Amino acid sequence: MAALPHLPALRRGKPYASLDQVEVKDCRTGEALARLSQVNAGIIRKDLARISEARSALMQFSCDRLLEICHQAAGFFLNESLPLGDQGHTQTPQQYVETLSATSGLPFVMVRRNMEKVASALRQMRTILNSLTRGLDLGILDRGLGEQAGARISFYAASPCLGLVMPSNSPGVNSLWLPAIPLKIPVILKPGREEPWTPYRIIQALIAAGCPAQAFGFYPTDHEGSAEILRGCGRALVFGDKSTTAQYANNPAIQVHGPGLSKILIGEDQIERWPEFIDLMASSIADNGGRSCINASTVVVPRYAAEIADALAQKLGPLAPLPPQDETAKLAAFANSRMADSIDAAIEEGLRSPGAVEVTAKYRNGSRKASFEGAVYMRPAIVLCDSFAHPLANREFLFPYASVVQAAQADMLSQIGPSLVVTAITQDTAFRAALLESPLIDRLNLGPISTMQVAWDQPHEGNLFEFLYRRRALELS
């Protein structure tokens, strides 16, 4: 029997085998697929003391050259066999798809879509940086100073590295940290327990394309190690649910990526056309297995809430688990079945409060939580709520879930709360002006645009350049 691949930690790009190793297992069969070295907070602290070496390695490259490396890495990530661990194993693209599906629960088709999303971000990195920097001549970052619009300009790095505490729910989320590399900021990354594959493969693709290995720290670790990354890196991104991210909400050095609570709003002027938008609403709710922070989790309408909830339930309620290799699979399994148990219990508890009904129940053959081929799934749930006060009215879960709430157009913006993405279907000039003025909306789609649509020239969750760099005043004699 062949030995399991071993994924080491990467300390300034060098493989490090720890005595403390855990097995990464198939969520359906329980079969061990790899061993993953674990490091403690002390090792991370020790390596952060030498992070200037990683920064210096990237500073030897121009931004333009690093952008070329990103473009080349896209092809490696998408199409080539890449090193997997420190024992001579390699991983083909198909093996990556199969392994990630096995440990994360995502069907093959969703893994491939996320794979293309990451590759697209690498290919489009020049466009992304142009948007993040608002057209800055990147040579200014190479030289340290320059001119823009006739004024002297200079930037300095707010931190010598970017810390990352990553989730396991969706591989496409790794596209958010990629701009750090052409911005010459090394990354210190803690992968999700069930999803070390994507960041490791991205790192190997970038190294194969010519990026210095010293730019990468890959640290599978525990809660204490994660806290050290967030505390020890001058800038960090943390991903997780509200209980994980709430403690960092007021820390300007940590960019929080928690629940998106994204929404679809239909204005008074368009509500009579609601049947035309059912497919858009359904895809916004269910694409990527409902696992993205940009999935719509609430639909807000001035009328016809019951009819819209019923139409969505008819479309999504019958969806059932399928084998992971089935190209029509719409649902993802839970790598940790206890998470499905917790979500199911939360919905049941919410339904006991007056004012909500799960409309999908009558269109679903079987229970909301389902077992299939050894894995646990959550089938879609559409809940009709009588107001935003109901505990299920503004919730987000890691499966296709949405509440439908009726509210007068004049009251919508005072009730929706913070929302990562809002798709507002309206031509009402005054309502559009109010939407544009709202500080609660991070990304606004005006018109029938899926909440899941991503444009690389429109960052939807924080500006990484402004997070990593600060402009300084400069005078020259």
C-alpha cells in the first residue's frame, strides 16, 4: 500500500515536517487521504521574527514581473501536475478536483468552477490591481516614490506580511489574498482543516512560475496558532462565522470576512414583474451550493412575498444530493456532520417562533437534513417570515437558504442591516439614490444581476491595496 502524501508546513517556503501530524479524511468514506503537519504558535512567532527576509525576497522583483508570474501561475494551477508535499508526490488537476471534493464535500463541478475562479483571478491580476490602486503606476511601488496627476507621491507597506486564517467552505475564497503577492507582501497562511489543497496548490503554481518560495508561509495550526497569526502579522484577514469574527470587528489591523447577509430587493416599480426574476433569485441563493458570502440569504419585496417564496420553493425544494461526479449536482456535503446538525437545529428552533413557515417542506421528498452515500447534506430551505424581527429573517447558513420578507419600499433600507451584496431591482430614481447613499451596502448591483456575479475590476469585500499600503507625505529638495 502506497504511503499517504504528507503536506508539510512551509516556513519561508521550505518544507517542515512536524512530529504532530493529523490525517485529512474523505468526508464520505472516512478514508485518510493525506497527513498534514501541524505547527504550534511558538514556531509561527519565531518565523515572524524573520519575516523581513520574505519581504526582501519579493522586493527583488518589480510589480510588473510579479504580475507576469501570476499570469503564468494561472496555467500551472489549472492545467499542470504540481508538487504535493515533500515525498515526491505530485497532483494532477483531476486529482486535485477529486481530493478536494472528498474532503470538503463539494461536487466535482463546483470544485472546477472555483478552480477557474482562482485561475481567472491570477490571469486578471493586472486588472485587479488597476482597480485596487485606482490606476496607480505600479512602478511607484518599485521605486518608492513618483508622480501622479502632477503631484509627488509615495507609499509604504503598512505591514511586512499579510496573515490569513482561511476557511474550508469554498476554495474560490483564496482569490481574495492573491493580490498581496504582486504588491510584494508575503503571506502567512493558516489553511482550513478540510481544505489545505487549494492554498498549497496556488503556492506551488506561483513558485513554479518563478515567485520566490520565501514569500510563502503555510502553517496548519490550532486556535492558538491562528491567534498568533492574527496578533503577530501587522495586517491579517480572518474568515469564519459570526462567533469567530466578532471579536476582531473593531480591530483595524484585521479585515473580517464573516457572513455576507447578501440580499435581493425588488422595488415597487418592478414588483409586478416578479415571475421574471425567479431564476435570478434562485441562482443567487443556490449557486456554489449556497456556501458563498455573496449568496443571497434574504429576498425583500413590497408585495407578493408568499407567492415569491412559493415559486422559489417549487424550484429549489426538490433538489436532492447526487454523486459528487454528477455534472448536475447542486448540493454540497458537509465535511463535519455536526455543522449540519447545528444548522438544522437552529432552523427548527427558529420555526418554533411565530411568524415563519418553511415553504420548501411541501415540495421536498424527505427531510431537510439528508444522508447520501455516507455524507450529510442540507437540502434547500426557503422560509417566509412576517417581518425582519423574526430570528430566521436575516440569517445565513452554509447551504441554499433564504428568507423572504415583505416590507414597504420606504422601510427596506432601515431594516436590512449590513449587507455584503445587495441586488436592487428598480428603476425608481429616488430609491436608487437612497441605495447609493446607504452605508450598509458593500457592493450594489442596480438591476437584475445575480449577487454571485463577480467583476474583477469591482472588488466587493474591502480594498486590499489600501489595507496593505499607506500613502506618505513627501518633499524633495
